[in-house]
Amino acid sequence: MGWLILALMGAATYLYGLAMHATLLCLLVKPMPVLALLGWLHDAPPGEYRRWISLGLMFSLVGDVLLAWPGDLFVFGLGAFLLAHLAYLKAYLSDTRRPALLPLALALGIGALLLGLLVSGGLGPLLVPVIVYGLVISAMLWRALARLGSQVPRRSAWLAAAGALAFVVSDSMIGINRFVAPFHAAPYLIILSYWLGQWGITASAFTRRPV
């Protein structure tokens, strides 16, 4: 309960900072929800899955700070979250490596659609980094969806899949807002879907047996 209260306090303060355009306040409190998830994750059954999810959350913390930092550190933030997705990908692969062709087709279709939309907005020198990031997050989504219907506990599989989808939604809105068509509600929708995604991914570690 204490970790949940910390996460909610951080989230509420960050949203207040967004509304008030308080850059320093946002920078200070933005990492709090993910820090709380890291603390909460410590109570999950130990094992390879938890270790990789923990590493993903740590890289996400770095990405949170880089994207909130005054000045344009977008590429560095992109790199931190790319490493986070690789860590989540490794966690999912520790459960099952079945081909799961339908999830693969779905993940590739979503990735191709979003990449096409972003390219239409003009990526310039960020074209290659965004393509690489898109491939990695699509792979992460594929392996999260591949856990559905496998030997993985049902609740863990659904939480991770929902979390991965929410993360993809959040990253998609970042791209659309930055490269295609900025919209007023973007900062709020991006961060809320991001937090939901991270929560789902973290919660998926609690329905597993120690390894």
C-alpha cells in the first residue's frame, strides 16, 4: 500500500506540474511512480523474469529524466527506453520462445502503420533511430502477446500484454505529437498510458512462481 500511495502522490504532483507549466517540479517528481513500481517489484517472486523487469524499469527511470530535462535530449531518452524494451523483451523470452505467428503479424502491422504515419510527418535525421526503436518495441509487443495461451500463468500473460499495448500507445502518441500533429492533451494522455503500461508489466511479475 505504501508504494501505491507514493506512486499516486508522484503522479498527481506531476500532473499538477504539467497544468501549471512547472518544469522543475515535473522533473523532480516524474520518476516517482516508476521508482515506486521498482520498490513494489521487490516483493514479487524472485527469478530471471523479475530481474529483467527490474532492469527495464531502471532504464525507464533514466528515460523519464532525459525526456523531462530542459533542452532537447529526445535521442538520449529514446535510447534509454530502447534498452528498457530490450530488457522487457528478454523477460518475455525467459517464459516462452514459441513462434506465435498471429501476435507477430499483429505487432508488425501495428509497427508498420505507426512508422508510416511518423515518416509521413518527416523524421529527418531521426529516421534511422526511430526505425530501430520501432523494430524493438514491435518485438517487445510480439513477445508479450506470445505469452497469451502459453504455459505462462493467465493473469501474468494478460497483464504483460495489456502493459505492452499501453506502452506502445504512449510511445505512438509521443511520435504523433512530436512529428505529425501536436495536440493539447498529448502530455496527459502520453504519461497516463505510460504509467498504466509500466504498472501492467510490473504487476505481471506477481503471478509467477519463484525460479
